[in-house]
Amino acid sequence: MAEVLKRTRAWMARKLLVVATTVVATTPASAVGVGPRGPIGPDVPLSEAERQYFVRRVVPEGRTAAAVQAAAYRALNEGIPAVFLPAGEYAFETTVRVFEGLVLLGEGSETLIRAADRRTVLFTVIGDNVRFTRLKLQGFDASVSPENNSYGISVSGRRNVRIDHCELLGFSHATSFGSEATGQVDHCYIHRNLRDGLGYGVSAVSGAYVLIIDNEFSQNRHSLASNGTLDWSSPQRVGMYLHKPGRKTHWEFLHNRVQGDDLTTNQLAAVDTHPGMDGTFVVEANLFENLRLPIGIRDGSGLIYGNLFRKIRTAKTFRRAMAVWISYGTHNGIPVENAMPHDIRIAENTFLDLEQYNYSKYSLGQAENITIDGRLAAETQKDRGEPLPIPWLEEMGEDGVLNWLEQWPTTLGMGGVTGVVTDQDGRTVAGATVLVGDRSAMTGADGQFAFPEVSAAARFVVVSKPGIELAIAAVRVLPDEWTSVNIRLPQE
């Protein structure tokens, strides 16, 4: 029990946000508590501890897949922890297999590894506890061409694989996790994976557990696509869901920025569960902007919580713009057995630019037990029994291990949010619009606002006034308590 409580507290510390006494205005792209919480991409310097650890490393004698593979064998045989790829362009026509405990380390974006063939898989992980860091990986084609079948990093059945501070573009699958693999993708820039019919930034299928945290995604067909175990073995079996023994797929998409999808063919869901996924998910504290459909759920259960949506719009006039869409749907026109989105809690999301871009917050089709801001959508009510527990994933620590704690989230109770809005000189601002979730209020002559009966959790307070940039504060609401926040607007 003590260990369970310890891990629960660690998870809560990661999830919940503590408010400062005064919050200075921040733009949505850099708002406290939403989007990446640190520098992303391959050019972020290593920590001092990492530099010391990677002193022992093997350098390939060439810039081909064969040279890198030979370096990996040498590192394995000599017990050396890392293969270091100096700056330069590496062209792979074949796949490099990455062994247990090995780190593939680059020299930032100047270490470019590209697929020389449309079918090339750059790296396949064949052992546990593997890491890729400070690399730029480029697939065969950054256009929508369906001829591109290149993969960046493929992980099947392996545990504790970390992909961090990398750039990945031009793949059919930039990263792929399957067969109960476990891994973490963090602080990466994943973009222009546009391949029509695929085009995945992160793919999680067949019982994989994947934590996707603190990344930036742009111009992918699906920034995240997920599924369960499907049988595509024959034309007669296509789309039939297999109740394979073992666990269900689970992923968590936290603190990411997802922007732009106008280069894709159909502007599909940026974050997606396919019919047949039938697992669990968490979508929390992300910034979604300049998209047609940020979240599309066609199967599975989970949470969509504390996200910020802005400039939700479409470049394809035949598709309506909406923030969250939940409904049973076929897979490429084929019905999938036992596929149904169910037991999904949606709450504390913030929507900007609603009037300007005329998008829908939520759209519900055929689904079961969907709760929005504490209210069960009556048309979705269904007696299904207890939902699946959620394997709350904990960020990898220095040991490089992805841990989790399985439980269904409990009710967090209610509290309140109060505060005052001032200008840069400390004068109170009357007539400012304050948003907390779906609720809004105007500040009075004293610049004050108050929202009683607010769900106890991490959430955003957004303040706006014509001619002034938005101010966004992240707050932590505690049960049966008032949370106070003072927000200072920028200059007009």
C-alpha cells in the first residue's frame, strides 16, 4: 500500500499545476501549463551528467547503415553504452538493429539520417532499454505520396524505449510501437509525415503502452494513431478485431503542441483511435491550434482533460471543423467487430476563437457513457459494467524505466476560482472577459471575478479584452477550497 500511495503522489505531482500569486500574460503558444514544458528538438544541449555518461562511446567508420550496424555490434560486445553519430548525412538503404541497453546519440540536427529507399526502416529495436537522442531522421518522401513506406523507428515487443530530443519527418510511420512494447516519446519535433493513408507521427497498437509528452507536432496526417490487434490476414478477415490474450493498448498524450494540418489530403484527426483500438487513453494539457479536428475517437475509453484549443478551422470546405469528435466509425469503409467508444470523461477544456472560426466544441455520434463537464450525455447512457482501469504512466526517470499504476480515476470534488485582473501598472481592469472551461464572467469595477463549483483539478483561466493579448494562467483547484489567482494583462 505504501508503494501505491507513493506512486499515486508522484503521478499527481506530475499532473497538477500550482498557481503563482501573480501571473503575467502569456500567449497561448507559451502558456504556463499547456504545451511542451521545455526546449524541443535535437539541438538541445545534453546535461552534464549525460555528457559524462556518453564519454564511453563507439563512432561508426562511415555513414552507411552497415557502418552504424558494425558500431552497434562493437558497443554490444565491449559493453560500451552509446554509438555516437557525428554531424553529417547518413543514407540508409537497409535497417540498423539496435541492441539491448544501447543509446544512439547524434550531434543535433546536423546528424541527418535519411531513408534512401521508399521501403527503408531506419532503425528496428531488438532489445529493451534503448534510447535515441539528438538525431534528425528523415523518411523517403515528405509529401502525401502513397508510395512512401519508410519507417523511422520501429519497436515491437520491447520495453523501456525512449525517443527524445529528435526531429522526425517524411515517413509513413515516424515512430511505431506494437506487440505490448513500452516506451516514451518526449521533446521531439515530429512533422511533415503526410503519406496519404498512413502518415503517422506516433503509432501505438497491439497492447503497446506509450507516453507521448512535451513534443511539437505539425503537418502530420495523424500526429498520433492507435489501434488494438486486428486481423488483416485475408480479404475475408479484414477489419475483424481479435480478442488476443494480453493487455489492451494504452497511450497518454500530455503537454504537446499540435499545429497545422492544411498540407494533408483530408485533414483527419490529429490524435486518433481507430476502430478496434478498444484500450484506454489520456489526452491532457495539450495546445491544439490551426487544425480541423484535433481529437477523433472511434474506439476505447479514457480522459480528454485540460486542453487548450484555438483557431480550429478547415481548409477543406467539405469537412466541418470541430475540436473533439467521438463516434463509432468504420475502418476504411469496413465495419470492425466490437468497436465502440465508451466511458470517456471530457472536462476542463478551454476553447478560444469560437465566434471567429465557428467551430464545434464537441460532436457525439454513436458512443456509450460519454460525460462532458460532469454531465452524462443522455443519448449515450449504457449499462456496460465497470470500465477498464487506466494504467497511469509515469515519466521515465534516470533509470529509463516506464512505470504505471492501474486504476480508474476517481471523482476529484469541487472547489472555486477567484482573482483580480490588473494592468501593467497594477490598476484593476473592469470589463475583461474571464473564461474558466466553458464558463465566462466579466470583471467588475474592482477587477475581480469568481467561479464557484469548479472541478478540483488542473485547469486554465483565460482573460481577454479587445486590443490586448490574451493572458492565460494555469491553476490547481483543490476540493472544498478557493484558489486565488491575480492576472496582469500586457500593455495595449
